[in-house]
Amino acid sequence: MAEEKSGEDIGLKADFLFEVSWEICNKVGGIYTVIKTKVSPTSKIYGENYCLIGPYFHDKVKGEFEETIIPDQYKQVCDDLKEVGIVLHYGKWLTDGNPNAILIDFHPLFARKDEIKTHLWEHYKVDSLNASFEFEEPVVWAWAVGMVIERLSSMMPGKKVAAMFHEWISGSALLYLKSQGCKVGTVFITHATVLGRSLASSAVDLYCHDKEGKCLLDTMEFDKEAYNKNAHTKHQLEKASAHAADVFATVSEITGMEAEHILQKKPDIIVPNGLDISGFPTIEENSIRHKNFRDKIYHFLLYYFFPYYHLDIEKTLIYFIASRYEVHDKGIDIFTKALGKLNDMLKKESSKRNIVAFFWVPSGVRGIKPEIIENRMLFKDIEDSLKDNSEHVMWRLLSATVADSPITKETIFTKNFLSEIKRKTLRFKREESTPPLCTHDLIDYTDPIMQMMQEQGLNNSEDDKVKVIMYPIYLTGADGLLDLNYYEAMQGSHFGVFPSFYEPWGYTPLEAGALGVASVTTDLAGFGRFALQQKGDDPKGVFVIKRMGKQEDEATDELAKLLYYFTKLQKKKRVENKIEARRLANLADWDILINNYINAQNMAIDKVFSQ
């Protein structure tokens, strides 16, 4: 465990820090994970001189936020703000570090939205005349945040105050402070540019070079393209915030490259995302948990595949992808194609190895397939019969062993038991020749992932060496099938596949590494580039395939070769990869990476208070 450091130990220059995000006590996406996991080390450094600011939604704060009495020194500010339609809820975020938090009920301020939008147009050229509620709601909230920071910082005479703002969604708070001339060191952090994400979802490759050696990142008119994508309002607010901030930061090198062109602003500093590694099992614990959770997955496979045909479980490896349903951005498309190629390679050489690839990708479902429910019920009936007779079986097995008698099923089981089990086993077998590709009935009968599986010849036929299972629900630990949560399912697997086309950071390979699971990511993912910087030429643990400037077919071929390579590894080599994956994850511990945030805050303080 890293030694706890005080602000003085690391050269802290800010006396007080505000951190602003729409996802404080309000889980929406990945930024919630980023902030929540770094709260503890930040609190250790700043202590009570740290306060997070988010939106107040009554139905979301339960279990996230504990409201407390507003400190005396803030009461006058709260009363003054209430008169202009801003209600403050002061308390603690119920997470590690237990930091102070202010949640703002800003809806009474909505009456001033046109005034706010006019100000943004006149001062920052943010064209929001026809903006939707999706834009207006966070803009009004962030404007209120700016007013809160303005008043609270004015009550700290002689103190150097820094404020960090995450994403365009909090941008109007920063712009408010700048327009009011507030002496606060501001840091604006982009996790992914609005336009970059929009273009990627349309399969636009910004890094692929044409015949003249130019790429779209260099030639596209992004301000104009923002209008074409109807993303101009968010893009303009994001761009204005990046330029107005005292310090502009991105979470990865790849996002920095993107921002330099799309926002026409090079980041002043990179602030990589991390994890609190102390909250993850040790290498030794991971080894034990892998076996336990792997066996639970194997248990599921017994009733998923065995009603149709026998599968050698002992020679089966578990691969997986876990992501949102973004087929192109998350690389689900090339993963499916690579599995098809891997299947062909293994079949051609008559390999004894089997691969079961899980697609943990939530989608719209009607319910678990009836045949799987029936399989599970009949399997449990067989399992219960064996458990009921286990003591008797153990006694007969022990007797035969010490008597040095031949051990056959007749010496272990009674005739009645064998007859009973035979009847139950016959009921367990199904007439259909192949197990389903998906655990659930999907709402979309033309599901793109299912269609891709079939196009690649992944049909779960008996002679297929690669089997696929679409698992379109969240891993809660109580879903009636695997009954494993997200981390448990990861730990029970052998290899994670995250071949993203667009991934500003990418927590999944980092989480996999922290759990002692080897994985593959790409050089278009923030964590992938971080891994390359840390690993050098050593590919073990976290593999990184090249997607930058590559055609999809090239990336697919490289991924297929890597999957084949990992499939052929002996257990000892797989264990070495597990250890290396964890070693790399340790380098992304917040106790190390938090220093990048401190440096960003220090830079902002220097810029504002040295003038």
C-alpha cells in the first residue's frame, strides 16, 4: 500500500479545491467511476478543504448522499442563493473518503435559461437558440454551480482556490467564473470530445490515411462538421471551456490528439484514469477466486451445452467482451469476425481446445429462453440426486478402494440409482442439434450481433471449436443463470477482449488486470496507449493491437492471430500473463496517478495567482 501523503508532502499549491461534475452522487456513465475511485486519495491530500459539487435529484441521492447541517460560515451564502432560485443541499458523499459534497437543486433557476443562453452566445459564441432540454438542463445547473463557487470562494480571503470541471456538461460554470473575473484557478477536463464520439459512432476513421498520406484529423473542418452532426451546441460549449480554462486536461494521449484538432486546443497536461488498487484482491486471492468463479461458469456451461452434445470442459477456455451496446466503437464487430477466423484455424488443425466466448453486452430482452430454463431445472434435478446419494457413494467408493476391488459404476451406484439417473439424463437431452447463441429472447429479432455471429459461421455446432454466448443482461450476481457479478465473471474467465475503435480511456482492461485477468485492447484506447508507454516491447498481460491508421480487415487479422496465440498457451504461460496484467494495473493506482491531477491544479493556481 502506498504511503499516505499530505498536501505539504507533494507540494500542494491550492488551499481549497472544488470538483464539479454532473455525476457527483448521480451515476450516469464512466465519469462517475473516475471521480468516485479517486475521491479517497484526493481527500487524503486536501482533507476538509475539498468539496464536490453535483446536481440534486431527490430520487437518486438515497444511498449516495447523507445531508448534514450547513456549516455556519455557509448559511448566509445559502440564504442569498435561495432568493435567486438556487437551493443547496450540503452533506457527505457516501463513498471512500467520505468527502464533503454540495448538491444543487437548480430547477427554479430555469426561468433564466434564455438569459444564460444569450450570455453564452454574446461572450463565447455558443449557438444554443434551438437547443434541446438535454443541453439546457446541465447548462442551467452549471451556471448555478458558477454562482455557488463565486460566493463561497469570496468567503475565503487570502486563500488560493482551484476548481476542476469535468466535460462540456459543467462548462458553463467555468465560463460564468471567467466572465465574472473570479480569482479561481480553473481546470477543464475532457474525457471524450463531443464530436469525436459522434464521428466514431458513425464509423468515421479520423486516423486512417488516404493515398496522399493525409488523415481526416488533419483535413476535416470540425466546426462545420459539428453542425452537420447537430452537435454544434455541445461542441461550441466544450471548445469555449477548453480555451477559457487556466489549464486544459484530457484523460489520455489519444483524447489529447483528438482535442488538439477538434477543439483546436492542445492539452496542457494528461490526467490518466486510475483505480484504487487496494480495493482489489491480491494475486494470491485472485488465483483462488479465479478457480471458484471459473467453476461456476463451467457449471453453467454443463446445462447450456450438454443437452445437445458433450463439450470437454477441462480443455475449454473462457474469453469475453464486456461493454455497452456499441458494435463498432467497442470493437464488437472485429471481435466477432476474429472469432470466426479462430474457429476456422482450430477446426483446420483438429484442435482439442475449445473456446467459449461470452458477449456481456446488455440489450433489450423479453426474458430467459424457455429451453434454458428447462435445461437448468432438469440439470438441477440430476445434480440433487447425486448430492442426495453422495454419502452412500463415498462409502461404497471408499470400501472398494481399501478392499482393492475393481471400481465400476456398478460397485459405486445401486441399480435403482443408475436406473433413476438414466431416466433423468434422457429427459435432459434435447432433440435440437445446437444450443442457442443467446441466453435470452431479444426484443430485436434482427439483432446485429446475432446476425454477425451467424455470418461468421459461429453457430454453436458440435464441430465448432469456438462457441459463442450472447448474454444481454447486466451481471448482477443474481440473474438466475451465471449468478456472478461483473468482477466475479471477469475473474472466472481466462482472457478479456476489448478491441475498441473509440475509447478515450477504457476501464475494462484495467479492471481485468487488477483482477489478474489478461486482456487485449488497442492503440486507439487511452489505456492501450498508457500500457504501451509502461510496457515497452513486452506484450504480456495486456496486449495492444494496432488500429490507428489500419483498415478493419488488418485489425481483425491481428486480433485473430493474437486469440490463436493465447489459445495455444500452456497454463504456466497463462499464469505469467495474469501476473503481468496485475503488475501493469498496479501502475494505474490512484495513489500514483493522483499526482497528475495535483499538478494540473498547481498549474492553474500558478497561472491565476502569480499575475
